[in-house]
Amino acid sequence: MEFDDQMRRYFGTVQLASLPPQALAAGIERMQVDLGLERDRGRRFALWALLHMLGAAPDLDVAFEDEADREAARSFMDLADKPQEN
């Protein structure tokens, strides 16, 4: 699952800044539907991570049945929210 491929699939572009708000909302909604349908753990995590970065991810207990997956998501959130060092 390549990042650019996912951006094109859901938003039609890799440049989110150029999207009108309606197109962004529609892409996020498609991602949320796919997250609910996805059974592959890796693909499910990738979709959730992208939704998290867009501020639209569901709660961990809703997104992941397995505690190990929830813990991995918590680690991802910690890393994503950590300030970058120069």
C-alpha cells in the first residue's frame, strides 16, 4: 500500500492543499467506509493511520479488535505527535 497510490485513490491527487473542502470530505468518507470493510490487519492499520493524520480516525476500540493493534496505533500516535528535532 503506497502512500501516493492511496492519496490518488481517495482524493484524486497527492496535493491535498489543492482540494476543495467537499472533495476532501468525500475522500475521507470513502476511507472510513473502506476501513470498516477492510479485514487485512496491515491495510486496516494503514487506512487508520492516514485517517489519524487527517484528523478523522475512529477511536482505537472501534477501529481495532486486537489489543496489539491498538497498542501499535498508540505508538504511532505518539510518534506522529512528537516534535521533529533539527
